[in-house]
Amino acid sequence: MGIVARQGIFSAVNLLIGFSIGAFTNLVIVPFMFSDEISKEKFGLLQLIVAWAVVFSQFLNFGAINIAVRFMPRFRAENRREELHYYTWLFPFIGMFILALFLGIGGYWFMGIIVKEPVMDVGFLVIILFLHTVFMTYFRSLNGIAIADFKNTLGSFFNEVFIRIILILGFALYYLGKIDFVALFWYSVLAYALQFFVMLFTIGGFRLFKIKKPADKKERNELLSFGAYSVLDSGANIFINKIDVIMIGAIIGSADILYYQLAFFMATVISLPGRSLVNVSLAVVNESVHRNDWDNIRKLYRSNSLHQTLVGGIIFILIWINIDTMLALLPEPFRVAKYPFLFLGISKLFDLFTSINGVILSATPYYRYNFYYNVILLSLAVLTNLILLPVMGITGAAIATAFCILIYNVLKAEFLYRKFNIAPFHKSNIAMLICLLVPFGIGYYLPEIMHYSNDAAMAEKLKAVFFNVAYRSSIIALVFALLVWFSGVSPEIRFLGAKLARKAGIRKND
């Protein structure tokens, strides 16, 4: 089994576990533990602080994570890892120094801009923001080293599973009355600190602090140039992913962040196959570019696009067909997540179909174009959110995201086709579309069989919801599986299916 396949499976397992934890958090903990207006405002404020910390950590890492991934093959071959570690630790330190100055001088002003109505002490929020950013920034550097060493699954485990389990324990302490919201904010800081330190000792411990200042000034300038552009590229990309939450908090209010994040979480499920494949493809693409093996990149590009869209597409269909049934269990305010999910889900499908275009572009001498496209995307995102948010609320934010992601991916795909003659398009795309549209059409007309009254007990509601979702999903999934199998849209899936069937004794060896 190849590196991509093997680590793809491990990453998928991490993402699946993380999804299960996220489902419990977004569908149970948030709607029912933070149900009153004050708690929704404060918990939404915590999510806003974390969103800004994610953005700052990406920019203020100054490209250390991308430098590690891009240049590790060279430094590893020349036995100069300590020189690469120099950038891994120095760049984030400079970033944290700049952030400390910025928040120390203008922290109150900044909080007044990003929070419509602060419901907690502003000075306290500034400190919490800074500490979150510190640990997230250095964790990103560690993750870059892990990815470069083909330990991609570690980052996905700590991001998808570890941190979510630790945070759930904090939510439980709050719900049981053991801590208040101030302590919950501090607990969140400690959770990200623990994530960093456990990751540190998992991938090497103190030996990673062994550094050596690079002597080659030409090479240093090369890395600095790449780091500068890559941080602007990645930072803009992260900012784009968080711009809707950030602008909702500034324009509408932090409570609405919770409703939007519910829709965003459901849409994130669609991108799970893409995230696992992209994570493990990153190092492979860089190695292939290093060897000038464009046939391998072309094959990986098309294969990822096909399989990501197939799996992500059927997930989108299953959620959309059952969304009214599932949202009926939640408190009324959270049911507004339906149409934001629709548009966010469509945006995820755009991403899945265009596959690893950003990964490929960042590994080529044209990596700067990722930044240019991100600037265009960021400008569009701010403009469309400013127009649509006040008029359409969180649904407007979702529409803005879908529109921007479409434009963004079209631009990058066109560039790769023009420069390298590679594209995600293939003759199998037509069969893929049929495999998705047919089960969607069937599922659309499947009615609910089991019903319940509004005043029914929760157990009765859960029973009806589970039955309706299970029967509709089973039919849709069966039709999809049969179409994928008999259409031959994916030889890889047929091969894997036949292999599993032989192991199970269902099918004899040819």
C-alpha cells in the first residue's frame, strides 16, 4: 500500500472520529448547553476569539510550516535539518513579538472593531486572544515538520480528535457548574497549550530545539522569499475560511456565530474525504515536483478530484435530503442553519472537484500566484459579505462564500491548465455526475414514514428521526453504490471492492 493510500486511511479515521466528536458538540452541547441568550453571546465570543487566533497564527507563522514542507527534501538529503529548524522556531517568535506590540498598543481598539457588543472585559479578551495565538502558531510549525517527514496523520489527529476531546471536557465542567465562563476561556487556552506540548514530544521532543543558523545567504533569501509569499497565500486562505464568522461577529452579533457554525460544521462533513487526501498528497506533490514527475501529479490531480467529489457529493445529498428531519430536533433558533448549509455545501463541492490545485501551485515556481488569487478571493469575500450580511443574515454569508470559492477555484484550475496542461476534468466526470444525480432525484421524493407530535417525548422524536433518516439514507446509499460499481466510474473503487469481497469469501479469485 502506497504512502498516500496508507496515510489517507489513517487521516480518514482521524477525521471520522473528529467528525463524531464535532457532531456531538454542534448538535448536542452547543444547542442545549448554551441555550439562553447570555451564554450564546459568550460562547459565540469564544468562537470568535478562536477564529481570530487561527487567522493570526497563520500569518504570524511567517511561512515556517510551508518552508518545512517545501524544503525538507533538500535539507534532509544534505543532512541539514538543524538549519531548517532555525526557521521553524525563529519566524513564529518574531510573529509573536509583533502581535504582542500590536495588542499591547491597540488591543482595546481592535476588540472594539471585531466585537459588536463585548459581553466580557475587553482587556481579558485581549490576553486570551494573544495566548491562543501563541500556542496555535507554534503548533503549526510542528505540524509542518510532521508533514515534511510524512507523518501527516499526527496533525489531523491533534486537530480533529485530541483538541476536541479536551474542549468537550471543559464544556462538561461548565455545564456541571464547576467553572464559569471566565474559567472556560482560560481552559480553552490550556487546551491549545496541551495540544502543542503533546505534539512536540510526540514528534521529537527537545531535539527539535537543536538549531543552526544557515550560512548560505542566497538560500536564506530564497526561503525568506518563499515564506513571505506562502504566508500571505496561506494566511489569506485561512482568513477567507474565517471571514464569514469574523464579519458575523462584527456586523450581526456573536450569538449568530453559533447558528452559522452549525451549518458550517455540517458542510465540513462534505469535505472530509478531501481533507484526508489533500493532507497526505502534500508531501507527495512536493516530491514529484522536485523530481519533475508531472505524469504522477496529473494522475493524482484527476484521481483526487474524482474520488473527493464522489464521496463528498453523496455526503451532501444524504445531509440535504434529511436536513429538515434532523434540524427539527434542535431548538427553534438553530433551525435557520438549513439554507446556510445548502450554499456552504455547494462551496465545498467546488473545492472537492478542483481537488489539489492549490497544493500543486504552491509546489511550483509559480507559487506566488496562489497569493494573488487569494487576494482576489479575500477582496471578493469582504465585499460580498458587506453587501449580503446586513440584508440576508447568515444565509447571505453562506452565499458570499459559495460565490467566492467558485471564482477562486476556476482561476487556479485555469492557470494550471494553461501552464502545465493538467486539469481535474476527465471523461469519467459524466459518469460521476450521473452517479450523484440519480440517487438525489430518488431521495428527493422519499417521504417521511414515521411521524411524531410537537409535544412528544424526546425518546419518541429520536426514534422517528432515526428511522426516517436511516431508511432514506439506506436507499440513497444503495442506489449510489450500485451506480458507482456497475458504471465503472472508478477502477480503484472496483478493485478495492473486489479485494474486500474476496477477503470476506463473497467472491472467488479470478
